[in-house]
Amino acid sequence: MPFAYVMLKKLEFSRHTPEARGFMYWERVSEQIYLFTSDRYALVNSVAVVTDRGTIVVDGLPFPDEAKQIARFLEIRSGVDFHSLILTHHHMDHVYGLFAFPNHLDVISSELCRQRLLEVGEASLAEARESDPAFEEVSIRIPTITLESGELIIDAGNMTLRLFPLPGHTADNIGVMIEEDDILITGDAVMAIPIIADGNWEQEIETLQRIRDLEPDTVVQGHGEVILRGEVKTVMNEYISYLHCVRKEAELALKKGRDRKEIWDIPLERCGLERVPLGIASHQLHVANLLSIYDRLKAEREG
Ligand SMILES: [Zn+2]
């Protein structure tokens, strides 16, 4: 999700109005894997992998009360200690909730993610606190173990987690493959509406192609429902063609001399996706995608 410090300014998302507040819910992806989803924040996901050596948490939900509920739930339910925390990328809706887990735990991410958090983490948090005092108790967990390139393997006894870069949504995004279950946790490399406004269109298409060709049994995307066996290929192709459409529409708007404001009139449905999955933010996210391509092409054109 691009609700990093930049996007908070650009998109007026009504997450702090009472009527926008929903619920957090959880489900089991497999025997050992729990998925937590925030209804309050564009169906953002947090995943817990319960292993022989402790529970590994991948991303935290943004709101403190939700994050604390998850930590408590896992303590009671799993009957094991926490092993470590993994952060897929630096966007705040994945970062903030990590504060609720024990302080001594390592936080594992890409090296780029660590750098981005050092650069923008505190400023983003200050801004979030201004719009919602609930963020007062959050502190940013800076990663302690990082992956520069290639892969990082976590041997957790009965489970093996393989971490590797999946850039595009952001440059720092990584995926987590749970080898025994063939389940891929993608961070925002995959989400119900692919978002490249804070990232790179070409890289995101390559990443989606790579995931499609990997053909994991299950994909846990950064936002939205789990993608099950047999659906992975179809859904990845849908997302890829959505991004091609975004580019085509942005090119067309530019060619016809339309200005930025008119980009708002290009519906998401024209590019084959529905507004429903991410609720009220869907159209804004789609427009952010279009504008990022439009601005880039315009800048290139103007040399
Ligand atoms: Zn994101």
C-alpha cells in the first residue's frame, strides 16, 4: 500500500473518521499459518507462521489496538514464544503494528527497507500522530537483520522461510516463501489493486510475471483475500493486464492533451478491476497509478 508519508498527503483517506472504522478479522491459511486482516485500512494483511522455534510475524497492521490484539492472540493461541518479525516493505500500514511485539525480537527486511525507514519513518509517524492520536504509542522498529540481494533463508525447525526481493510496488519490497506449504507471502508486490504510484511500473510487471511463473500453491497478498491454488495464474494475468491498461490510458490522456484533473474521470472498471476489493480507497489508488505514469511520461516528453 502506498500510504507512506508521501501518499498520506496526496490521498485523503478517511481512516480517522469514526464511521470508517471497521474490524480486524483472522483466518487460518494452513495448520500453522494465521492471517489477520484490517477492515479499517484497505484490507491490509499481517501473517503469523507458528514454527517449532517460535512464531514468525510478517508485517503488522497499522492501528495499535489491532496490533496488540494480534500479539495477545498469538501468545495465547500458539503456546510458543515469538521467533522474529519480518517486514515486507517500509509503508506504514505494514510497519507500525510491529511495535506491539517484544522488543528483543529481530526485525528482518531488505537493506533498502531499513534505509527508507531511517529516512522517512519518524516524519511519517509524526504526521500520522497529528491526524490520529492513537498512533502516540507506536514506535518505529528499525530492522536488525537485512537482505541486500539474493536470498535469505530462515531455518525454523519444521518450517523453512525463503526471503527474496519482489520490487515494483516499492523498490524495497520482499516476498516470503514458506517452503513446506508452498505459500508465498508477497507484501504489496501483490494486492487487490496493484499499486505502483510509489514504485516502478516495469519492475512490478516483472515481479507479477515471476510470481505467476513460480506458481505457488497459495499467495497471501499485501491487501485483500488469499489467492488459492489454481487461481494464481489467472489473477496474476489480470493484475498484469490492469497495469498495461493503466499505462495505455495515461498515454492516451497525454496524447489528447488532457490535464491531470481529467485523469480522475478514468474509471477503474475500464482496466478490468472492480472497486469493491479495497473499498473507498480503490478509485483514489487507481488514479494515483494513472497520475504516476502520466507525470513520468510528461516529464520524459518535456525532456
Ligand atoms: Zn505498500
